[in-house]
Amino acid sequence: MVTTLYLIRHGETEGSGTKRYKGSIDVPLSERGVRQIREASSFIMAHLKNSCAAYYESYLRDVHAPAGEAAKEGTEGSAETRPVLSAVYCSSLGRAVRSAGIIAEPHGLEPVTIPDLRERSFGIWEGMSFTEIREKYPAEFEAWAENPVCHSPLNGESTRAVSERVLRAFGEILERHGAKGKNGGPGRENIAIIAHGGVNRILLCHIMGIPLENVFRIEQDHAAVNIIEFWERYPVVKLLNGGPLG
């Protein structure tokens, strides 16, 4: 069985151009952000259709070649293998919930909100710009910039603390969708997680075996789509920071 994960960052938010640390502040999507997510949704639909067709072709050729068309009739269109998402998960922050709703709608799904997928809390730094933080809290900022994995913003979360809750939630999602296919079919599942730049970076570090110290070396644009296939033994990253905009 292969489980395909579409890991998506929410669309652009109102005030994104001000370059302020939003973190756990619940800011809505901008009009541009809504358009970005709609384009990402179309991109995912197209990818699902193409990848599912290729998967069927390989499955029928390698497993059911002697049965010919009879095998095709027995597997094509089953609930487990149609080119649709089987579940959509998201952070509990509004910008992720709105994005997830747009992604889920064509598949007839309601997003499942998971609070542990929310963005990092920047504590009293939230709403401030990079320059303002550096000028008002120089010592604290330098300590955090030097080691963001262990140091946290004032009254906020360290990267390590965020990682612990995010990976716990992620593990539960994977367990939920890791069972083998029923009815003897290929057993393919497609799921989506809509979260945040910081959360996605942590997940991608975990998936690719990259030390958490390098988390900020991974780019995650607004509405970025990452595609990861989870096989029995290991995950394979098929697309990183991609989608219609990348």
C-alpha cells in the first residue's frame, strides 16, 4: 500500500506584506490567498487524476496481467482507489481552516481540525516586525536566532516544543491511514494536511531525516504543495514547495 500525503501551506493572509510575526494570531486569508488555494486545489485534483491513472496501469500490468480486462473491472473505481482525497486535516487557526475547506470541497469532505498543527506561538513578539523585535529585545532575539531549536521567544514556543506536538499529531494521522487496502485492491490512500510554514518545515525535516537545526533552510511559500508517498519501508518526497505557483 502507498499513502500519498499532500502537505500544503495556507494561502497568503491579510497584512502579509508587513512582514510581522503572526504565529498564533488568527488572521484571515487575503483575497489573493483565497485565489492561491483555489489554484492549489486544482493542481492537486490534476495530480490525483494523473497519478491514479499511472498507478492503475502499473498495478494491472504487474499484478493482474493474466486476468486482462476482468482485473480492471474488479479494481477500477473502488472507494479506496478513486482519484480523490480520503481525508483532509488542518490546523485550528482560521487561515488553515479556510484553506482546508477549499481543498476539501471538491472531494465532498469536511476538514478535521487538529490544534497541535497550529503555528508556533511567538509569545509577546507576535504582531511585531523583525526590526522591532531586534531593537526592543536584542539579547533575547540574539539567543533565539543563535539556537531557535532550544530557545523560545518570550512567552512563546521553541522549535523543539513545536516539533513535539506536531510530530505527535502527525504520527496519529499516519497510523490512521496506514492500513492495507480492503477487498484485495491496490490499497491506495490520498490525504491532505493544511498547516503553516513553520509546521511544514518541521514535518519535512522529520520526513527527510534532516536535523531540526536546519529547519529554516526549507522554503515554504504561501499555498505551497509538497507531495510525499509513504511506502511500507520509507517515505519518498515527490514534490517540495511546488504547486501552481512554484
